[in-house]
Amino acid sequence: MKKKFVFIMLILAAVILGALIGSGTQNISALDWLSYSKGFTLNSLKLDLSIITISFGCAIKVNVAQLILLLVALAVYPKTAKAIGD
């Protein structure tokens, strides 16, 4: 249970820090490549029940800093999991 929690926290930290770093380096010419991002969306699914209409959709946007930090988090996880034990 501890290992799963640590894994999720590492992934969340990598995504959040990557987004912060990407937006922070956007105006720095030497580091603006970290903010380069691509995204994709899944078109919304519309459910119309005549009383209520529900729409479901998803949009994901990932930048270079997030990808780098995700790779770092995946590399650090086995060492961290071994240190935690269970």
C-alpha cells in the first residue's frame, strides 16, 4: 500500500512540477523548449435524457518538462520503493 501511494505521489509531483517549470520557462529564450507542448482531446460524448443533458470529454496537454520529470520519477521509484520496504 505504501509503495502504491509513493508511486502516485511521484507521478503527481512530476506532472505538477513539470507544468510549473514549463510555464515558468516560457519567456526565457534558452529554456523555452521546455514549454513546448502537444495535446489531444477526446470529443465529448453527449447523453440527452430530455430532462438533463450530460457531456463527457477529456483533454490532455503535456509539455517537455513534464515528460522529463515523469522519466525521472519512474527512474527514482524503484530505489524509493526498496528503501520503504513494506
